[in-house]
Amino acid sequence: MPAISRAPDGVPESSVGPASPSAIAPRGFFDEWRNDIPASVVVFLVALPLCLGVALASGAPLLSGVVAGIVGGIVVGAASGSQLMVSGPAAGLTAIVVTGISQVGGFPQFLPAVILGGALQLGLGAARAGVIGYYFPASVIKGMLAAIGLTLILKQIPHAVGYDADYEGDFSFVSPSGENTFGAIGNAMQQVQPGAIAAALIGIALMVIWPKTPMARIKLFPAPLAAVVIGVGLNQLLLTVAPEYAIRDTHLVALPTTGAEGVWSQLARPDWGALANQQVWILAATIGIVASLESLLSLEATNKLDPEKRDAPANRELLAQGLGNVVSGFLGGLPVTGVIVRSSANVDAGARTRLSAIVHGGLLIVAVLLLARILNLIPLSALAAVLLVTGFKLTTPALWKSAWRLGLSHFIPFAVTIVAILFTDLLRGIGVGLVVGIAFIIAEHMRRPGLIRVSPPGAILTRYVLPDQVTFLSKASIARELEELPDCCRVEIDGRRTARFDYDALEVILAFRETARSRNIDYRLVGIPEVGLTPAH
């Protein structure tokens, strides 16, 4: 039986919340270009190896990752309501993509599933399903941010020392190579490259001291870009004066160098004949749902990172992500989601509006068509330095202290989410944290009294009022209170202020009338709806 609900008196059907900063002071598209353009360069440098790495791990053509990054920047960035979130191919979907390509017979046969998954997201956005993003506890979202920070640090340590057994952007505890996160660090320490370590350490030091130097005033040359430039220069110097210490080619960015005509010829095209395969439709539903969930979580996390605390509309984000996946599938790209690593790098680099995400997509196009040979000089350890600093900022001690001060009901889901993500992956870890968070909510609800006594001690008539929500979680508390009533007493239970009754709790309250007669209790119910009690069999 559905719950019985009543609208509280005096509550309007709709209300207008406080205006967001962006609503109070709207900006022109290029008003913040001095901040957004440098940030877009940083995001581009971070995104490039991630796009290639995710494609490699997915068993898809390398260009498919870059296409997804371009679409995530330009198409999703233009359509999204978020000013700071960056979209692109996500590590969280690699297992789905690898399995999907195998199941449907190849990457061209996989692309229709990407397009259909995007169409599903468009439908979810139109149905206003984005509200689900608001039902994740803040403790879980903060735990996700801290866990991503820790994972970034742990995963980038091997890249920082010149060990690249796993692809850039891997977030799973057990990687495709079979190593786990800690095993990879141990192996990396046995195979270090001095040049890579030097580039990483110089990059980290540069980003730490940069804000304290006059160079920080040059908005168009941010610290992460300086770290990358120094890394390239250092390696070129080592190649000249001490080749034995130089960074090996396997530890550099590896962008395809085929030129414009070669790029176009290498793009995969959707095989529409695959629509006859039922597995394509199942895969499309999986991509649509998982990509939507990951995007909504990234959106919620990005909202918390936004210095201006702008609240981007979740339904519009689903529409933007759906459009992005439709376009990416048509162009031969991987599925697109909102991604927190690039988004946090965007925030950290000082971006103010979505111009940064859009320009980063344009830079990916330029990189593929014109700058591949130059960009292939960038050491991965220089990029690792950028991500190591970003990771630390995501999991600062202040975040842990604030979570602890909010009490165990906040800290335990926060900590569990972190541990679960570190030892599994992003979505599984969030699922575990959500279960723990819900358990605390249920436990707190069960501790609340189901019957609130309002009559003074010693009164002839003992009066109780019910809370505004009487659910099945109140059942045990109500039953215990009623059983403890003395024989031959007078009792009144008032439910006029209750907005919602569950049948489970009503059953206990109404069924007690028979017990009250046998115990000679004057038992009165006020404002409690009558329902037919379900027989036991």
C-alpha cells in the first residue's frame, strides 16, 4: 500500500531559492578570458595523455580518446550549465568499453551503442532525472574528492619516476597490467629514470613557490604550464649533455603524427548493421546509465570545488552529456562523461567560466592536426607533477579535519568512501560509501521516538503526538511505547500534524485498539486515517 501523505499547512507549492552569484552578476562569454585561456592550456596538457591512456586501456583506437576529449570540451562545454566541469573519456567506463567491443565484434559496431546511450541521456535529462545527483550525502561527495586526490598521488608516483606500466588515467586498484596500486609503486622504485625524477621534482617545486614570486602576476603563463615547459627543456638539455640520464621515448606523450588527412582516414565510422544485435541495445543502456551517474557525481563534486559556489543545473548537464555522446559516437569517439580530475585541474588553474573547457577542446584539435611532434616531447613525469599537486589540493588535511569535527555520522561514511575507492574503483567505492551513509541515516531515524509525549507527568490523560513523518522505521519504537502502557490508563495519540504515514506504522497503531480493550485502556486516536488491516495470510 502506498504511503498516505498530507501537504503541511502554510507551505506554498513552489518557492524561489537564493539567487546564485552567476544569476546576480551575469558575465559575458569572454569576460574572464585572462583566467580561462591559461587554465584551458593546463587542462589541455592534463587531458591529452589521459585521453590517449583511456583509449589504450579501452582497447579502442587512440584517436577515439582524443575525439571524445574534443567533443567533451567543445560540445558538452558549450551545452553544459556548469562553468567549471570538464568532460571527456573516463577511466570509469574502460571496463564497459573493453567488454562491449568484444561482445559486439569491434569498435565500429560499438559506436551505435555510444550514440544510443547518448540518446538515453537526452531522455533522462528531458524527464528531469538529474535530481538523483542531489541524493548523495555530502560526506560521500567529500570522500570521493579526497579519494580521487589520494588516488592521483598514488597513481602518479610511478609516472613521476619514469615507470609507465599502466596507462595514464588508470584509477582502478588492480590495473590492466595485473599490478595493484601499491605494487606498481614498489616496482617503480626499482626502475627509476633520473631525468624523469628531476623533471617531476622541479615541476612540483615550481608550482609550490610560483604563487610567491612576481611570475604569479602573469596570468597567461600559469605555474603548471611553466612546469611542463621546464620539463621539456630539461630533457632536451639532458639529451645533449648527458644522454644516459635523459628520459626515454616510452615516457613521453605519444600523440599520433599522421597529419590532418591521416587523422580523418583513421576515424572509425558507426556500423549501423550492429543495431540488429540485441547486445548493442543492452550496452547502450549500460553506457547511458553509468555515464549519467558518473557525470552527476562529478558535477556535484565540481560544484563543491567552485570558489563561487555556483550550483549548475543537473538536468541540463544530462542533456549536454547526452548530446556529447551522440556526437562522439558519430565521429568515432569513446563515451563521454564529466570527469573530476580534469575539472579539479581546471579549478586549480584558475578558470572562471566554461570558456576554459571549450578552448581546451579546440587545443586538442590543434594538437592532433599541427602540434603532435612538438607535444610528443613532453615528459609524462612533468604532467605527473601537475597531477600530484592537484591531488594534494583535493585531499588536504583541512578537509579531513572538517570531516572529523562534523561527528562520526559524517566522518565514517567519508572515510569508508575513501578506503572503498582506493581499493576498488570510483563507482564501486561511492556505492559502498552511500550504503554506509544511508545506514547512519536509518540508525538516526530509528533512535527518534515514534510517539512524543506532550502531557505533563501524572496527568489523567496521557497525550502523544506523532512526528511529521511516520515510517516503517518508527514501527519498533511505537510498538515498544504502546506495550509499556499500564493497564486501565487513558491515552490519546494525535496525528493531525503528521504529513506522511506508512502502512507499517499505521498497522501497529490501529491494531493496538484490540489490545487496549483487553487491558481496559481508554485508547483514543485523533487525526489518524483509517485503513483496512492486511490479514496475516
